[in-house]
Amino acid sequence: MSFSMIVGCYKIVATSGVENGSVRVGKSEAEAYDVIDRGYGGSSRLEKHGITLDAAWFYCIRRQASAHGVSLLH
């Protein structure tokens, strides 16, 4: 079973990594992660491809905050 997590309107999906064909895998086999914008009305598009889980998570959080007019500091 492949691993995915929903972060607002985004979905983070575990993959085997770009060099391995980016096949969806379970979290323990993941080499990289993709971020998918789930969009409104059932449309979806790939936002980020082959990044780390931390990078994917922070990308989603920053985009969600920006959509609500919030600036995140780190």
C-alpha cells in the first residue's frame, strides 16, 4: 500500500525516487516525495517532484499559510 498524507488542499505521496521511476511506495520504502495540488472540482496537478518529506511538508504548510494571508517565520 502506498503512503500519502493530506495537508490542506495538497497531498504528499511517497515515491521510489526520480532515478527509480517515481513509483508510489510505502513510507518505509520511500526515497522521495511528490506534492500534488488536489485543486477544486476534482482537478489535480503535480506541484513538486522528488523532494524530501521535510521539504514537501514545509512547502504545503507555507502555501496554505500564504493562501490565508499568514507569513511564517523560521
